[in-house]
Amino acid sequence: GTVGFALPGVSLRVQDDAGQGLPAGEIGAIQVKGPNVFQGYWRMPEKTAEEFTADGFFKTGDVGQIGEDGYITIVGRNKDLIISGGYNVYPAEIEGFLNELPGVLESAVVGVPHPDFGEVGVAVLIARPGARLDAAQIVAGMKSKLANFKVPKHCAVVSELPRNAMGKVQKNLLREQYRALFA
């Protein structure tokens, strides 16, 4: 969502995949530079060169936009982006929709390989206590609200999502678990 403005003295920009600046409202990779940004990785010059641009901007890994009013909106993470049939799908957008559905406690959406589309989304849901979720019904409901390329091609209901020690959902484990679904 919207996270406000860049701090005073901090430069922030949004770039496309080719490293070109994007105008207000366009979605791309967020980069930041300022006195509060670290200078590089300790004794890891290759990693530093990979994560910083030639002019010193740090590649945050976030995908977002800067509005006409200067507000920064984050729509997801580069590593979570799903490219399905040539279209960019931001899992956070789909998760936001799913989490508003009756009976859904939490969701995670990941991209998995698909022979026709390159990648497709898989939604993994946790039901609220006492609720019964019908995966086919959820997918059908999404089709009436979202563009077809954004609708996950598979929906699974599980009792819990894999988490790390900080409580963050480990999407890499979900991607691995569902990787062969369309093979």
C-alpha cells in the first residue's frame, strides 16, 4: 500500500527492467539513495555491484510507483512477481482480494511453472475457524472480479502456511511444494 513520501535528503526513483526512469503512476522497481542507505555489503563486492546501480542507488527489491502527489505505493516484491502469459501479476494484489473473502483467514499467492503461460498463480488459503472453503468456488468468484490472467489457476486450502522464525510466510517453500503442479 501507500507508504508516504521519501524522507528529506533521500532520493527515490522507479525504474523499468532496462534501468530507465518511469513517470509518475507507472509501476517499476523502486531504488533509493541517501545518507540512511548502507554503502554496500561487507567484503562482498560482487553482491554490492549486483544490488547497487552505477550511480549509487540501492535496488530495494520492491515494486511500486510514485504518484503525481509524490506518495510512494508498494505493490509487491520483485522476487514474488508472476509473469503469466507476458502479463505482470502482483501476488499482494491477489492476496488482498482473497483475504477479504468470507471465510478466508489468510492467503499466499505464488507463481509456478506452466507449459502454456510460463508461470501461473497458485493461491494457498487458510480458512477461518469453523469456515469451509470451496477452492473451485473461490476461483470462480475471482473470475468475475479480476482480469483472467490474474486469477490463480489452482487454489489449495491448508491448515497453516510455512513461516520463518520471524513469522513471515516462506513463499519459496510454497513455490517448491507446488512447482510440479502443471508439469
